Amino acid sequence: MGVRWLWVPLAAWMLSYPLTNLIQGYGWDLHIAIALGGFAIAAGAGYSLRRKNWLAMMGGSIGAAILFYAVTNTGSWLLLPQYSKTWAGFVQAQTVGVPGLPPAWVFLRGSLAANILFSGLFLLGQRKWGSAPAEATALATVRVRR
């Protein structure tokens, strides 16, 4: 598949992010740069595992979800006034989050579940349909009668 297909998840995210922000009543701010940074780190981790076995790729998928969570929650801790800029505030940002909202760890749980499910499906699909047999891709010899 290669790097040329990286635009697909990026385009999906760039189309869905403004919509979800609008629905939830948020605007665009520095959080988008932090989210993009988290995606870049996750994409870099995935790119480094592109020729590894399925177990390494699944581990990388889990690691990417944890890295994204840590990067974005650290960004929230730095940017949001609801968090004290102390070790206790940092731990709050990584675990329970802002009072009145679902705990931050729920996002990590959902991300891990989605990464495991979809990475597993993509790897299974790639194994089953990803490469065509050599006979199917070889050019046939054509004889032309004159």
C-alpha cells in the first residue's frame, strides 16, 4: 500500500473533526495542532513497522493508541484552565479528566479497542487479499498472426 495512501485517514479526520467540534460546541484552537502532532507520532510509529510481522504491527497499533492518548491529554493539561499545572493536575488529565465529563481513561479504552479491532481486520484483509499470486500479475505472451 505504501505512503501514498496516508491521505485517506488524514482526509477522513480533516472532514470529521470540524463536524464533531461543531456538534460538541467547540471551535478550532491549538488543540488541533496537538491532535495533528499525536497523529504524526502514531503515523511515524506505524511507518517504522511497515515490514514487520503481524504481532509487531498489533503491538505498534496498541502503542500508537497509547502515544496518541498521552500526547493529546498532555496537551489538554497544558492548555485547559480546568487542570492545575502541577503533578496532580497532570495525573488528573491522564486519568479522570475534567469533572462533569466522562473520565479520560474511557477515551483510551475506546481507542485501544478500535485500534485492536480495525488493525486486526486490516492485517487480516491484507493477508487474505493484499497480494496477488505471481501468475495473476504476470503479463501473458500474446502471439499475433500475420
